Amino acid sequence: MSLSKQLYLIISLIFFMIFTGNFIISIKNTKEYLETESISKAQDTATTLGFNLKTLINDKNNPEIETTINAVSNSGFYKEIRLEDSLFTIKESDLVKASKDLDKGIWEVSNIVIDSNIGILETLTQSDDFMQELITLNGSVPNEENKNIVPSEDVYTFIPNLKNKGKTSLDIKFTATNPENKIIETNATLELNKVLVQVNRDIKFDSVPQWFINLIPIDLGEQYTEISDGWRTSAVLFVSANPGEAYNKLYAQAKSSIFYSIISFIISIVILYLFVQYLLKPLKILENSALSIAEGKFVKVKATSNTTELITLSNAFNDMSNKIEATITRLNTNIENMSKKLSTDELTGLAIRQTFETDMKQLFIEKAKGYILTIRITDLGGFAKSHTSNEVNNFIKEFANILETTKLSDDKKIFAYRFFGSEFAIIAKDFSNEDIVKFANILKDKFEKLGDKFEKKDVAHIGAAIFNPFSTTSQILQSANQAYEKATIIGQNEIFISQENELVKDMESWRDFVTETIDNASFTVKFIGNFTRCNSDEIIMQEAFTSIKDKENNDIPIGTFVSIAEKYEKIVDFDKKVIQKVINYILINDVKYDIAINLSLESINNTAFIAWLEQKLSENKNIVSRLVFSVTAYAVAKDINKFKFFISQMKSLGAKVIIKRYETRFISLNDIKDLNLDYLRLAREYTNDVCIDFSKQSFIESIAEISNLLNIKVLAENVQKDEDFKYIKSLNLFAASR
């Protein structure tokens, strides 16, 4: 996860925690405030309304009481307003009537008992003893004057508990005594309705979702006030606030809090984004600088921030870049010196046979014209016996100087080589038959003059063979050696020029054979050269090698076959068939290591081939990482920009690229660092006798150091001797093959 994403995430989490805490506290405080406010308003309303009803409570059936209560309830703020009676008058006659055990006679009630949890029962009026005594004075027998006088009865007042609402069932136990002094213990059940007036309003939450109501319950307790009639509480007025209004306000508060929090969050993220971009801009520059350094581009970082840490980091990057650049420059210089030393003869300064073979490969690629000359000093051993070492060395130097400096014209290129001892060679590029004859005669004249100087009449013989782009280096050298042998027969310092330019097969037969072989894919792909890790025996790569046989089952030189395929524009088809065979091999055998596939320069320069290859790799994404496309160093050197484009295309698809037979004289390490290679395979000449050749050791070690800095894996190919292979494994190379 990038630093910017981490910053966005942590800031978002902090913002969310702060918002959540503030939101919960805000909602809680608002809820408590609304509850307090609603309860207080309900209590005030109960008090005010109770005061207004006090003058009307004498007559509890007065319709004006309900009118007054409805007027207040219509405001909608109240869920319920209820007026309950607090005084119930109960007469003895009511108890007698309610009792199932008493008849309709005259009964006197005493010893009244009720449940104290329901309320209390008080005596309002005692029986009139004066009237009873008056009746007695008039005689025990009733007369016309006293027969309508009925003894007064007691009246009781029932005061219910406030907790009891609505209708109350009152069970009264009492003792009843009639005039005959009959005593009965009985009970009576009276149904009392406390509610005088009750007005309800629906609780509406039109704009508040149910989940919000369930999540945040609002408890608005019922408030009441007592209405007195004289010194007694006559009625109780209950008022309940409607929570709908509180929920509306609370939900509106929650929505506004969330809305403004989201706006604040968006603004904060925008500000954070701008700040992070400003903060990370120097880091992005440092990142690009680090990638450039890894690719070998040693840029300098300019501090664009005032942050002390970033300035320090920029300075550290610059210091690191300078040191790595200095190291690579030093190693490059060492490599160039070592390469020059390894590719030239120490005594004469001429190129050696390794360079000759590489230059011949270039001629094959270019399909150049010219001649190859084999030149040998006659009886150098006998000359050395009769002369000092210094004289012999001077003779060889002057002889080599003649080969190197003799020219016909600027457009006729001469490349001189010393193979070993007395054996030399020349590549005469772009020479015609007339040119080679003239050039050979000039050499002959100079040899004779050199012989006069060192008193050696027979200096050297020259054998020349025409360059055949469809042959091989060994075949051409063999023709030149045969010409040399003929020159020795002719006489001293003589020349023989072979004009044979025939192939084993005629060109028409070659064309038919190559076309048929490629069209039918009648060739075999073998997998050779097990490249193993230098620090283990793990196989990391093999090379796909094409084996082609003629009708007589004789091996056809792959170089000759490729040259003719290029001549007749069949090389792209050939590379396609090879790639398809390699893909099939990997799929069938489930190969776990890389397979190197050699490509021609014509193929990687062909846009149709690149398009075909991209499609083929897309179809085989599961194995594309095991494909390594290989191109020779001298082929890359012809069009390094085109090769760079090819690398970028292959890397984007997940494939790998290798340069094989690498020599610094074709591609410098400064160019290598710009290619973004996966592998670099050294020419086999660098590893032959490496265990005893200090120059080769220094060269390979320098290559390994630079490659490690550039993240390129270096391979050593075809190491012949056990001692060389053991030494190679001790170096910091990636892998080697035998």
C-alpha cells in the first residue's frame, strides 16, 4: 500500500472516530435536553390547566371541563391529557345494595375494611343520633308524625391510589346490623371509574424512520397536578408529552450533524490530498531517481521541499548516485581495458582469432562481399634460432604493421588478425577480384623489402578465398588454407587466390530445401546447455537448439540454413515454427525453468512477427514467464533502438530477453544499462582458461559487479574445463553451463 493511501486511511479512521464520538455525545445531550424540555413543558401545562379547572371541579360533570382540556390538547404537543376523580362518595345504602347477602331492609354498616394498596376510605358523615333520640321520645311506635322520618346514613369518601388508572374495582368488607340486631359479615364490590375526561392524540413520526426510533428510545414520563376542592384533593390532572416532536427535532439534528460531517470530511480529504501531493512530490522525485539509478542513469535530485528529512534524504541519494556512478565508471574503464587486452595480441596489437570469428559472424549477418586471407610467416622457428628474441619480436611487429597499415582506398576495409605464432589472417571487406590481386601484390612487395631488411628471403605466403555468406567460418578458412598450401608450392612470398564460390548444393536446391523444411516444420528442436545456479545445482535455463538434416540424414549447419532462409525471406516463418515447438514442449512437459529461443534480427524488426508473437504470448499467459528470447550481441549492435523497443514489448507481456555472446566491443555497458535486460550471456572465449588468466578473471568480476548494480543476471556459457567451471561458480555470476 502506498504512503498516500496509508495517510488517507489513517486520517479517515481518526476522523471517523472523532465524528462518531462527537455524534454520540451530541445526540445524547440533545436527547436529554428534549426529554427535560418536554417533561418540564408537560408539568407546566398540567399545573396551569389544573389551576384553570379548579373553579369548575365542584361539578365534575360540567361540560366546560372537557372543552377546556380539548383546547389545550389540540396544540398537538401532548399525547394524552386525563382528568381523574380523586374523591368517590359511598353511602351505606350503596354498600347494602351491592352486597349479595343483604335484603332490602334497614341495615347499619360498620367495621368497613378495604385493601390499602387500592386507596383509603374515610367517613365523611356520621349517623344522626339526635334524630334517633327524637323518635324514641315520641314513642316506640311510629305515628303519623314520625313514620316518614328515616334515620340518616353514614357517607364514606374513597381516595384511590394515584397509581390506579381508569376503572377501579373496589372490594369492601363490612358488618351489617338490622333493627332486630341481626349481624351479618359480608362484602360488596363497587366498580368505580376514575376518569372524568380523557383526550388522546396519535403519536406521529412522519419524517422519522422506525429504525431511528428503535435505536434511540425517548422516555417522557407522565406528569400530574392535584386539583383541590377546599382542603381536599378533588381530582388529579395527568399530562403526557407527545415524543413525536422530540423525535423530529432529534432526527433533524442527527441528519444535519451527519451532513456537515460529510462536508467537513470531503473538505478535509481534499486539503489532505493537496497536502499529501505536496509532501510526496519530493518522494516521487526520489523514487524516480532511485529507479533511474537502478537502470544506470545517475541523475541528481534537487530538493523541492523545506522538510529537513527530505532534504537530508535527497542529499543522501545524490551521494549514493555519485558513488555508484563513480564505481560503474571505474568498472567500465577496467572492462574496456580488459576487453581490449583480451581481444588483441600483446606483441603486435592486432586482433586475435576470437575477434576474427566474431567479425566473420558480422559479415554473415551483413551478407557482405570480400575475401579471407590466410598468411603465415615462413619458418619462423628457424629464424628464431638464428636471431635474438628482440630481433624476432621486431620482425613480427614490422610484419604485423605491414598487414595492418596496407590499404587500397578508404572504401576498402582491411582487418588484420594474429591467430598465434606465425599464423595471421586478413578480412578484406568489399574487395573485388581485381582489388584482391592488387592488394596481394602490394603485400608481396612489402614482404620482400622486409626480407631484405632482416636477411630473410622467404618471408610469408598468402592464400585467399572468396567470402561465401552461405557457408561457415571453418569452411571459408579451410578454402583459404588450401589456397595457402598452393601458394607455398608456387615459390617464395607467393600468392594464390581461390575463386571457388560453390556450395555443396546449388542455390536452387537450397531454396527448395529450406522452404520445404520450414513450411513442413520438418526439423527438431533440442534443448541443450543446462544453465545451473552458481550457488546450487538448480537448473534455471536451457537453450532451444534447432537440428536440421538433409535427405541423407546429414546435419545441416544451422548458420548456413539461417543465412539461406534470410536470403529467401523465410526466416520469420522459421522463428515462428521454432517458438511454437518450444511452447508445446513447455506445455507438454510442464517445464519449470526458462527456455531461451534464438531470434534473428529480421524477425525482431518485423512488425507482423511482433504482432503474431504478442498474440501467441497472450494465449499462453501461464507459461510466458518461462520464455527467454535470445539475440546475439553483434545483431543487437546493428539496431540497438529497435532492440530496445522489442524488449519493452516482451517485458510488458511477461516474457524475458537475453543478449548472448556478449562482447564489449559490440555493445558497451553504458548501452546495456539502458536496455532493461533480464540476462546477459558472456561469449565463451571469456571463460576458456579463466582459472589461469588474470585478465579474464578481472573482466568477468567487473562485469558481475556492474550487472548486480543494474539487476541483470550474468550467465557463462559452454565452460569446458572443470577448473574453469569451478572458478566460475566461485564468482558472483548467476549461472553457468558446461
